[in-house]
Amino acid sequence: MTDLLPTADVVDVKTATGTVTLREFIAGSLGSSPIWIKALFAVRIVVAKALRLDTAWVPPQPRLRPETVSFTPGDPAAFFEVVRGEEDHYLLLKVTDNHLIGYLAYITDDASPDRNFKVVTLVHYLRPVGRFYYTAISPFHHLVIHNMIRSGLRANR
């Protein structure tokens, strides 16, 4: 990710420790969709349409399972695309719109039995509305990422 950091407009890092594998953590975190997150995405649709974003709708995705998490560049992972990854070490995902490019990275030390996880969000603004959009969603982004982390740590229960 060092190639992305110098040009990132936003860098956010969250950490966690758990006994799940990287695949379990990713599948659990990307598969979490409680009702309050669905409500946030419903509001996002209205905002995205008003701002004329390309991704006003979030396409429905099949629920990820640990065995279906791909590390192959170009493959889908929820509404992200795999950029690159290395089994048991990291996975870098990307979503692109006309206002920003967002990256989500999952990184682990692969220690046993407890693994340290980092969930990194990188944002590159493509136009001024990208900064406005991210500033507006930032408080919710933190809540969503914390929920994703909790869900990822519960993945094997």
C-alpha cells in the first residue's frame, strides 16, 4: 500500500485482535448488514443521486464465505474489486466512482492463536464533490467500519 499512501487524501486505520483467520475476518466483515446499515445505504441512495454519483445504487452481492474470499486481482468482493492480496497476510480492495476512489485493506500478522488485524481505508478525491461526500459520510464510515470489525471477529462463532 505504500504506493497509494503518498497521494491519499484520507487515511484511516482501525485495529483489532482476534482468533479468526484473515479469510474469516474478511468474509464476516463484508457480510455484515444489520438493519441500521441498510437504512444508511437507503439514505446514501438519495444523496448519491443528488450529487450525480455513478454508484447511486449498491448492487446486491451474494454473502461472502471464507472459502469464497478471492485474492485474485479483478475479482469481486462484496461491492469492491480485488486489487491485490496475499493469503494470510493482506487483501486490498477498491471501489471507484466519478467523485472518488476508495480502498479498503485488510492486513494481519498471521500470528496464532491471536492475530492482529488492521483495517485501512484510503480515499483519493477525483473532484470537489468527493471531498464534500466523504466529509458528510465520515462519522457514519467510522460506525460502519467498527461494525464490520466486530462482525469479522465473530466470524467463526
